[in-house]
Amino acid sequence: MKNKTQYIIIKQSPCPKCNGTGVLQHPAWKIYWDQFGEDGCRRTSEEDRIWFSERGYREIPPEEQPCFTCNGVGIIRENINLRDALKEIDGSDLWNIVDAAYDNLEAS
Ligand SMILES: [Zn+2]
């Protein structure tokens, strides 16, 4: 690379872990709903407290927790090279123009 200057842009995309919601279902609640289905809605809070305590929870945990991949923001931010960014943008004539410009720069 002749010119060490790089142009970096910020890529913001929805978090793939939580689909951009910023929250994840607590794993114990996943098991709970898999086990009880709609019947879970008819259980008493005391039955729930016992069910969770049998699994090591002193209190019933919140059903949703902040996503650990995006820290609850719902968005992933990455620094990426301008060339790579343009390659990701489908059907961009702009990419062809920039690519040609880079080729000209490297050839000169
Ligand atoms: Zn997330």
C-alpha cells in the first residue's frame, strides 16, 4: 500500500443475537415456557416461586435480560474499511467507481 491513510466508516447493524431488541429471554424462562406452554399463564406465583427455587433461583428472575452481545443497545457498531463497506452494499454502481479510482491510484 503506497498511501498508508485509510478511510474507515462505522457500520451499524441490528444485533444478530437479540435481533435488535436489546433483550434476551432468561434461559430458565425458556425452559419454563417449553415445559408449561399456555398452562404457564394459569400457574400461581407460589407454584412459580417453587419451580424456580428447585432450579437454584432464590427469587423469580426477570423474564428478559439485557443482551450480552450488544449490552442491551440492540445495535452492533464496527469500524470497517470503506472498500469493504461498499462491497456489502448490493448493486452499488458507486463501488465500481470507487474500485476504478483505487486501481488508478495504485497504478500511478
Ligand atoms: Zn443484542
